[in-house]
Amino acid sequence: MRTPRSHCRSILLLCAVSAVAQDQSVFRAGTRLVEVDVVVRDKNGPVRGLTKDDFTLFDCKASERDANRSFQPCKGKRQPLDVFREVGAAVSQAIPPPPPLPPGTVSNRVSNDGKPLASATVVLLDQLNTPFGLKGYERENVVKFLQSTGDNNRVALYALGQDLHILQDFTDDPKKLIQALSKLDSGDQFTFAQDSATDAKIAALEGQVNADIVRSISVDAIRKIVQHMEGIPGRKNLVWIGQGLGVVFNPQFGPPEARILLGQANIAVYPVMVRSIMGSRGIAESKSLPPPPGARLLDIQDGQRKFAQTLGGSGFTDASEIQLAVTAAEEDANNYYVLGFYPDEKDLDGGTHQLTLEVSKRVSKRPDVSLTYRQVYLAAKPAAAPPEEKLSIGDLFRSPLDATAIGLTAAIVANQIRATVNLADIQLRREDGRFVGSFQLASRFEYKDAGVLMVTQPVVQTVTINMNEAELAAARVSGFPVTQPVPADVNRGSAHIVVQDAANGAAGSLRVAIPNKQANPTR
């Protein structure tokens, strides 16, 4: 995101722009468009030039599936394809870029070089779900990956310990990222004793508490990443490096929260185990570690692979394959098809639906043809999202990541925050020929005093929307302006701005630097 404190992406590799970011959103009224990114390959690589008639998409409710055969192909209702397009680097490069943002203006959907985001790949170093004995090997291979990226790749890196951390914002220098690994929070501080010989019940309870904490932190990190990536158009990929051990990637496809959150956000997952019995290219070999024993790892490996398949990605089984995983994500982001449909309102039962995709005979006859796509979505109305999926204003302020579900730009001019909200991302309802809705705009100010981060109390205002069709059409082009004053005694640091839809909890956020005020140079 284009901001002096760009709390964005874990690795966001920019592809060519496909359209102006503000025009990518779907107007939210009634049912919501369900989009499915599909990668088609044969023995020669990506298959291009397919048409809408080459795909058939089936939608299965939970009641139509065999509960004992999760994610086996299920032919429920055939969905008409309301949206179809092929995405490729050649197509995207033909679209001219939009004009740059004015000086001093920042956006939560624009990169540091002023280009709208067209896709995103996040690399997450997970030490929370990795045993202590494997963390050195994990770090070693992350360093090798960073060294191999070269000076031309702009890389940022996230880490998961007791919380989600940004190790480094966007940089062209991988040496800075390598140095940032020394700041890593391993998440070991709350480890409980689990080997008590005197009281097995207490040991078991401590182990369960520990597992619940780890699971909660993991799902919370996923929720923050989803909030960050939600409004970015194009292919979204998550490369997750961690052992898993059944907390995130297990034989039952991981915690339901994780699968639902990632599936609903249409984020393809590329999990990378730190060590396993078999590597993706054969027996795992390392001079520093012996092959790990235990048949249980094969179950975890198989569960990880299936988890990845249900979310449109692929699994990797050794930390030495990080570069392979990122390369696979990049290649998929440059060669895929977008299928979209609007579910009937009567089918929005609030449950997790399974998607099954078939291709025409002319495509299926290709040698070694394969399809990769997300297989789950939450069939709920926009206003009926589960409460646990909604972050509070406080949560959004605490997150290190910008939220992008609502497009937002801002600048500080004449001691005022001047923000522009993309109304295409606000859920409105029709009442008597007018479009009605509301959102909250909150801001707080952050600065350092003697090296300590200070934050002010948030200022929150509720903004109501009540427009006729012509007014709404104009506002969707120009954006909806909102202002808030900058306190007279704040003359440095940054303003942290959050916008949240009152109807469904969708949010946008960013930080904008405060120009120095000569009137009060001591603050």
C-alpha cells in the first residue's frame, strides 16, 4: 500500500494492472458474486484460450454431501456462469495504468510505486506451529530463499509467533529482510509443561490449553491476512511455511474457521512443511537434519496437501522448497480463469458449500490435464456474516496490516484528514427509490515520545448515506469525501484511519504521515 509506513503484504509480488482498483469492487446488494479462480494445466504447462463453454460448475450444500467423504466430487446444483474471463500477463499489460495519486495522498489499494495492485502473494513464516528443533532449519531455508530473490524483487515478510508481525516492509534489499529475522518472535513464551508423570490429567489439560491458544492465534492471524487481502483484485496467494502438527493443516483439512475464512476470501494456499518423510521431489535430504521419523508426519503431509487442494493451491513438504512454492504461486497468478456466479437467495443457507468443476471433453482429453480451484465458499448474505468474522474498530487499529475490503485514500491538508471512501464497497439497501446505508470513520494519531509509541484516543463518527440513483452513480466515480480535524497539539507521526461498514463489518484502513507543524516543534 502506498503509505510511508506501508503495513502491507507479507510478500506482495505485483503483476500487471488489470483495471483501476476502485472500479474492481462489486456493488453489494442482495446476493454477492462468488468468484472462483481456476488454473488449468496439462503436461506442457498452463492451458490458455479456453472459453466459458469449456467449464461446468456445480454447487453442493452440506445436506447434499456425504459427511464421511469430505470434499469428494459432489454434483449438486449447476450454476450458470455470470462472469468469465481469462487472466494472463499479456492481457494485463495491454491496459494503460491510471494516473498517479496526488502528492501526499496514500491509498490502501496502491503499491509503493503508485501502481494499483492486481494480485498478491503473501509469505508467512510460522514459528508458532513449528517445533523448537525445526526452527533453525526453517530459518536457514528462509534466509536461502531471501538470498535467491536478488535485488530486483521487492519483498516483505510476515512472521507468526505470539502475534502476527511484519518483519520488514517492502524493500528491494533482501539483506534487510535477512537482518529482520533476528527480531522474530517464536511464540514459545506460553509453552506449558506437558510431561508431568505425577498428574497425567493436569498435563493433558495444560496440553489442551496450549493447543487452544495456538489455534486461536493462528486463526486470528488468518483473519487479519484476509482483512488485508480482501479488497485486492486478482489472484490472492498465501505461502505458509510451518510444520503445522495438526493445528492448522491436519488430516481433517484444518480448523473449520481457517478453511472457511480462506475459502470465502478466495485465497489460494501453498503450505510448506518444514520437514517431512517425502519431499515434493522425492526423499527429503539435508546435511543438517536427518529425515524425521513417524508415520504421523505422513498423515500431516497428506492433510496439508488436501487442505491446499481445497483452497486452490498446492502443498510442499520441505522448507528447502520455499522458492518452488513462491514460483508456483506466481505462475498461477499469471495464468488462470475467473468464473463467477450469483447464488439464488433461497440457496444462501449460511452453510459451507462445496464447489465441483468439470471441463469439456476437448479439454479433458489433453494429456495430464489438471484443475486447481477453491472448493469451498460460505453461502451467506452479505449482512449475515458470522459475528466472529467481524473485527471491531479496536481490532483494526491493533492489526499491523491495512484492511482493504473498502477502498480508501487519504491526505492531510490544512490540519484536516481528508479521506475518500469507495462507495462501491459499502453495502447499501434500496428504500423508496433511494440507496441507504452507513459506515464509521475512526482516526487516531500515533507518534513516538522518547522512543515510546504514543497513541491518542480514537475519534469515531458515523456517516450516513442517503442518495438517489444519479447521486450514487456520481459518488461511485468520484468517491465519498469525509473529513476529520487533526488536533492542534499533534505535529508529527501519523494518522491511523479506519472505515468500517455498519451492515457487514467490511473495513478499510491506512496510515498517512502528518506534516510537521512549526507552531509546536517540541511535540
